[in-house]
Amino acid sequence: MFLKSVRAGLFLAAAMMTGPLVALELKETPGLDASLPPVAERVPSEPLVVDLEAKGRETGRHGGTLDTLIGRAKDVRLINVWGYARLVGYNESLDLVPDILQDIEVEDGRIFTLHTRQGHKWSDGHPFGAEDFRYYFEDVVSNEELTPAGLPPFLLSNGQKPKFEVLDETTVRFTWADPNPLFLPELAKSRPPFIYRPSHYLKQFHEKYGDPDIIAKEAEKVKARGWAPLHNKKDDMYNAQNVDIPSLQPWVRNRADSDLRFILERNPYYHRVDSTGQQLPYIDEIVMTVADGKLIPAKTQAGESDLQARNLSFADVTVLKKGEKQNDYVTALWSNSKGSEISLLPNLTVKDPVWRELLRDTRFRHALSLGIDRTLINRVLFFGLGRPANDMVLPASPLYKAEYATKWAEYDPEKANALLDEIGLTERNGEGIRLMPDGRALEIIVETAGEDQTHDDALELVTEMWREIGIKLFAKPSQRDNMRERAITGELLMSVWWGFENGIPTSEMPPEDYAPVHGDRFAWPAWGDYYETGGEGGEKPDWEPAVRLMELYKTWLVSREPEERRAIWDEMLQIHANQTIHIGLVSGVPQPVVIKDVENVPLEGIYGWDPGAHFGIHRMDEFYMAE
């Protein structure tokens, strides 16, 4: 991590730079519009130079079209995920390194000086620099009409906004009174906040800069009720819906001619080059074709995709393997970065008082966990290729400890029964199902969104296992939105879901998954809602482990040193291991990635959202098409 930096050697430490730029002869990209300036005028004066040999990759060649399939039209936005051009981004070692930025200096964890690259340009050829940061901070996120909710949390420290300064045309500074460890990780997300905007383009739609008559006409075209809705519609850095907005990503959507087939073209002003002087990306075009998500595995097997992971799951591996020889592709198995492939989530803020007391009893959650034969589930559902384990950090995380994966996760129905007896759940009905303190049968309704068949299959297996300890499980099919609504109202008792989104955290990443700070988390929606609304909604945490997790999270938010953040993470993970807040079943289930005629794609990799950006962490701009 580079959080205590001076302005020196950050790229060298990240093993991404070659020797002095003066020795690098830039090469023109074949097939580009002849009217474009030469490459030396298109790239920054000091571009990011990628040493592919040092990364174990081959120098690629320009050209070609990569075809991939998406399950819905709005997934075209994934081009801005996979391209993963970020101010700072994660490399494959999970270190944060400068990317779009030339450099960044961090002082006392609260003063961030950002240096852009001299001569860096937007995809339309206009200069990119300090004015684009100023426009975002002063004219977008600080404007009440455009951002009525005010500054987002990552721009606040102890509730206070930063002092923003433009130091010169390529340098800006954010200064907070207290440390802000959220700032850099936020910039590296799959969906980053884009704290810069193409000011030269957006100013024409801003009441402060634009012509009122032109703004009115443009608003009428898109049926916007004023300049602010118009500006927000045009300000589309992520969704790839506005084909006119300039970008810094490797591929850009320049056409709006179809909602079923999207063509993303190379950005001729992109800031990365390889060590032979070729400008990245290597691939000319990415074509995203919309298909029924249920048909994408079959279409991939038929050879209709050159690179596919989206809409594929472990259940498709057998079918995909069968098609490899006939359609000349490889099915790589990457490591899924979720804490668990399947996790049972007791709702600790359920409205029913009897259930609430029972679910918050640590012995009850331990009994539920001990009553599950994870090895059998792994063998039946995943051919033994996953790991029977808790929903916790994975071995790839520097925070991992073996006990996190195994604590209270062994199959021991005898111990589970003893714990349930200890709680006082000794009475049973005629079916052998235990009775709750109020006389009701101990019947747990587990809701499922129906988005993953393996979740439903796992529930069938758990149903038989829990019957051995006197608990009856009812699987209730539902939908994601309905489940969230029922969670908020306290009606949801338990759900089956994927595990923690980030199973490979470092201490420099915010521990937001592991504390009750989000209202859309099924394990503690009321506590998360309380935090997100500043106490206006939800419930204040009143369960000691949750109270402590909140204290630790808030301490992390104002931490200054990596050692302090590491200690906070360690305690939070220990709480989760001790308490079994999530009941994870199997982790490390491989993600199939189909590769056809595409080079430099790793056969072993990380697949996840944050951190990871799917292909982004592996730098898709370095992939190239085989001849």
C-alpha cells in the first residue's frame, strides 16, 4: 500500500513502468482515423508504460473485434467496469497504484495531492486536468440542485467536507481536518465516483455557464424539467447511455444505433502504452450482444463469445468443457472472491420478538452452523472443488486466518443438539420438531430470490440436515426486491444469498461489509438503515457484537496508520468468527471464464466486483486477439 508516500517511485514499486520515456519510440496504431493527430500528441507526455514482460505477458498486436454476450441492454455499462481506468486502481497483488494519475501524495492520512499527466486528453481530444476536478467538486457535487443529498460519505471525514484547491493545471489537493481512509479505495471501485468530469462538454448544460436558450431547447428534447435534470442526464460517466460524453476509458461508446448490439470503439487518446511504444488498448472494438441470460451458457458453448464470464456459473462448467474442442475455446476456472458461494443470513433485526431473541442467541446460530454437513454440500453441488467454510475472508486476503474458515463450521449434530437443549428448546412436537419458547414449532422460513439454482439445491440438503437437530426449514421462493422490502419491514426471518462481496480485503479497504452500515444487507437491515439515515430510520444497534462492530468501523474511518487499520480489521473478523453472524456453506467455488482467440487472458485469476471489476484487475486493455 502506498498511503504514506512522497512523490517518488510509486510506479516502480508497482512494477508497471519501464525505463526513461525518452528511450521509448511511440508507434502509430493501424486503422485509426487518418485525421487524428499523431500518437505523440494523443498520449500524455508521460503515459503509463506497461512492462508486459515483467508481468509474464506477451507484447500484443493491434486490431480485431472481441465479441461478448450480456443479459440485458443496461449491462453495456460493464465496459466502464472491465476497462478499469481509474485515478488509482488495484493490481493483481491488491495494492493500490496510480493509473490515470501520474502520482499522488498523502500526508497524515488527510491531505491528498493529485497529479494528473501533462498532455492527457479526453477521448474527444480535449485536455484533461485540474479544471475537470474543480468542475466536479464545485459545480456538480457541491451544487444543491445537481446533488441535493450533499457530499457523498467518501468526501466527508467526521462529517466535515474537505478544502479543495487547484494548485496548477495538473494538480489539485483535497485537505480534511481528520484522516479520510475512505477516499482512495472509493476511487478504485468497479463503479467509482468519477471525481472529475469533462467540464468542456458539461458546462453547456450548466446554468452557471451555458446559454439559457440552448439549455431550454436541449431539455425539451429529452423531456427534462429544467437545467439540473438535463445536466444529470448528460452527466453519464458510468452507464454508457450518452454517446456524446467524452471518456478516459480504453473503449468508448460512440454510437446509439442499437439496443441489442453495442459497439465500443478504442479511445485514441488513451493514456497507457506498452514498453515497445504501442498505445493500448490492443483490441479495436468490443461488441456486446444482448441475449437471454439463460441462453448465454449455450451460446457460449456454441462459440458465440470470445470472452465470457458474465451469466456463467459453476453449474455450467460441465457443458462448457464439452464444447471446448469443437469450438476451439478454453474454460478457465478463476477464483471467486466472494466470502462464500452460499450463505444463510439470519435477520438479527427481525420484528418477531421471540425470533429476534433466538436468532441473537449465539448458541442458536452455532447450532445451526454445526448442523450443516458442508463437505457433503461441496461434494454434491460443486464436485468437491470448493472449500467447506464459513462466510469469511479467503486465503488470498492478507487478513486471512485459518480459524476464520473453520470455527463452528464442522459437522457435529450431537454438539448442535446439546446447544439447542442448553438454550431450553427441549420440547418437541409429534414430528420431532423442537418447540419455541412460545409453543410454536421451530420452523425457519428461508427466503430465496431464485437467481441461483444452487442456492435452492443447497436448501434442500440443509432441510434434511436440520431435521436431525429438530429444526424444520421451509424454502420460500421470492424475488430480490420483495426480499429487501420484507427485510426492511422486519418480516424476513432468514435468507439464502451469496456471501460477503469482498472476501479478499486488505486492511486499507473499508470494512463496510462487516459492520451494520448498509440497510440493504439481509443480516441486519434495521441497523444499517439507522446508520445510513443518521438515526432517522431503522433501529439503533442494541446487540453488543453489532455495537462493537460499529465502534470499530467508525474508528477505522478516522484511522491514520496501516497498523491501526490492521488491528481494527483483525478484531472485526474475530467477532464474525466467534459469532457466526453469517452461516456460510462453501467458499472458493471456481468461476468459469471462457476464452476464445484472445491472448494475455490469465488462466488463473481473481473474479469479483470489488475489488476486481471482473476483468478489470487483470487489465483488459492488455488482452489482444489471436491471428
